[in-house]
Amino acid sequence: MLNIVSILIGLIALPIALIGFIPLLGALNWLSIPIAIVGAVVGMFSRHPSGRNFNIFVIIVGCVRLWLGFGIL
């Protein structure tokens, strides 16, 4: 059950992170990363690692985008 909740949280964070790829909207990743961290924490308490791994992927996508845009662009 926690794995499904973790995946749902990741599915909420992923579109926010993808919208953050649009120029001048990169600051949205500051919102998507904490949401994905919550999803990863929930996924850590699950028996299956897929939800945790999906949220870690969203965190990496958001961090790379912030790194490329110097944190705000």
C-alpha cells in the first residue's frame, strides 16, 4: 500500500518538475524536489523499491535542472 502512495506522490511531483524545464519556470523544481523527497521517504517503508526509486529519479531530474539553471532559471 505504501508503494502505491509513494508512486502517486511521485506522479504529482513529476509534472511539476517537467513544467520546470520550461525556460524561466525552473524555480518550480524547488517545489517538486521536497514533494519527491516525501514520496521517497514513504517508499522507504514499503516492501517494494519501485516507488522509492521513481521518486529518487524525480529528485535527480529536478536537481539537474536546478544545476543547469543556476537555481532559479
